[in-house]
Amino acid sequence: MLLGTVLLWALNVTVTRYVVTHGLEPLAYGTIRYFAATALFWCFTWQRERSFAIRLADWKLVALAAALIFANQVCFVVSVHETSASTVALMLGAAPVITGVITSVLGMESLARNFWIGAAIAFVGVGLVATGGSGGVSGNLGGDVLAICAAATWAGYSVAIVPLMRRYSPFRISALVLALGWVPLALVSIPQLKQQQWGGLGWLVWLGVGYAIIGPLFLTNILWFTAIDRVGPSRATLFANLQPFFAVLFALVLLSERLNRWEIVGAFAIAAGILLERLRRRAPQPAAVGAQAE
């Protein structure tokens, strides 16, 4: 289940790149995809739990998580439209390191010096991917910035839901966050939805949309959280770290993209940073986590 989830997530970057460069406007694609996936996930969660209730005090965190998911989706779909799938995938690889930085700043974890060395190496790698791509795969600084913003907003979302996951099932939280995050996404997508030409889209585009709805948004939520319940979050996280590199592989094979030497060096730097982040992180401070959960 873990490997299947990672592969579904990784392929989504390539599929999204194909869809938004073959007729579908990025935000129009994003809002259609999220609406359909949210509807599916609400049906699944209702059948499983028969309730979406959460405490009134927790709605602030749900709203924050939804805002971060909204920003993440906008940054992701626009960045994939503006720059290559492989560049976006490598930028997203920095998300675990960014998550560590956020938890440290918020006092949720005490991190060793080696973590900060790893973080610095990873960010150098991100810089190499962004600047190195200007003569090769990428060539769009705006797209590169949005890609790293997508990684940062995902990291923020991952931190925001930690207290909620202690009190509610991940399915209930995901259903609520998807629904609330879709509302502003739909609003900002109205101009692109109005100008979207639906008639000239090929069957491959619609196949890609169907995959993006069922695979990386609906099915992966079920597989991922079920797997975490069985094998624990540590092993799951190790698998998740493979996602950007599978995503690059899919982009190279299916979209015939190419990486230049600086992007390859940047990819290895990001991988080294992730490795140090995982191997050298100290255990979370219980008191700090408890205070944050309040």
C-alpha cells in the first residue's frame, strides 16, 4: 500500500503536466478535480464514520489546514503548467526538510545541528535545480518559485493537522479540509472556467483527469492512512521520501524531459538533505508537542 501510494502520487505530477499543457486551464483542472475527489471522499467517510463532527475549538486549525491546501493546489497546478514536471517533482522533494524547519521554529521539535546542515544542503539543491534548469528543463523562474511554494504549503499543512490527528480520524479531517479548501479554489478558478474550451480536449486528457481524481486524491488517502495504521509513520515516511525521484523518472520516460548536470547535482543534494533530516532528527519534545496541541 505504501509503495502503491507513492507511485500514484509520483505519476500525478506527469499526468498533471500533460493535462494542463494539452487543453485544460490549470485552475479549471484543479477545481474540477478537487470537487469530484471531495464528493467521493465525503461518501466514503460518511459510510465509514456516519459523522463529520469536530469540536468548535478545532475549527481554526481545520480552516488553517484548508487555506494551506488551497494555496498548495494553486501553486502546484500553475507551477506544473509553467515549468517542467521533473523540476516541480524535485522542488517538492524538499517538503520534509521544510517541515522540520517549521516544527523547530514552532518549538514542536528539538533538532540536532546535523539537521540544519542537511537543511542547508537541501536548499542549495533546490537552488541548483531552479538556476540550473534555466538552460535546460525549467527556464521559468516564476514556475520554480511556485513549485517551492507548493512544497512549503504542503509542509505547513502537514504540521497544522498534527493536533487534529490526535483527536479525529484522518479520513474525517481529510474530508473537511478538502471541502473547505475547494471553496476558495473554485472562486479563483471562475475566470479560467469561463474561458475554458471543452470541445477540443482529447481522450487522453480526460483519462488523465479521471486518474488525477481517483488515484492521487481519493485512493491514496485510503491506502496511505490504512498503511500508517499497520506499519507506523516512520516506515511510511521513508517510502514518501521516494516520491519525488519516482516522479522525475515518470517525467523523463513519459514526457521525454531531460535533466542537465546542475539539476542532477541539485537532486542529489536534496536527497542528501532528506537523508540527514531523517537520520539525525531528535525525538520530539513531549511538553512542546502538548503545548502546541492546545
